[in-house]
Amino acid sequence: MKVKTKQILSGVLSVASSVGTVVTAVLTRRAAQKEQRTIFGEELTKKKRFFKIIKLYIPAIISGTATIASTISSTILSRKAEASRSIFNGHGALGRSRVAEI
């Protein structure tokens, strides 16, 4: 992958991480509101209550996981792009013909 592509993709993933953080917060808030309406006043065992609640939070969990994956991917690509630039800049003293071979 070219250095420019890595830089652009890293930026896109950073923006996706930021948006994902907001989306996760909104989904968590909605799930909490549904939880209050659904569970309030019901007599359930701990196990039934847990599974009923976890179903409400599945979208927020998926969004949070995708946000974390996007953040990690962005960091990895950013570091690879930086390493590629530093390697390319380090061979400037060798001349253009030598850089083409690398």
C-alpha cells in the first residue's frame, strides 16, 4: 500500500472512531431508557434479568467494538505510514537510482 493511501485511510479511520464514540453513547443512552421502561416493576431472576438487559445493549456493544477496532487500525496504519516516510527519507543520500531499487 502506498504511503499516501495509508495516510488517507488512517484519517478516515480516525474520523470513524470519533463518530463511533458518539454513536455508542447515543445507543447506550437509548438502551438505558428502554431498560428502565422494560425492567421496572418486573420480578425476574438474576439470570433472566441479565439476558433481558443484554439484548437491549447489543447494538451499543457492537458499535463500541467497531469503534475500538477502528481506533486500533488507524493507529497501526499511521505508524506504518510514518515508518514508510522515514525509510524513504533516510535513503535520500543514496541518490535516485538507489531509491528506485529499494
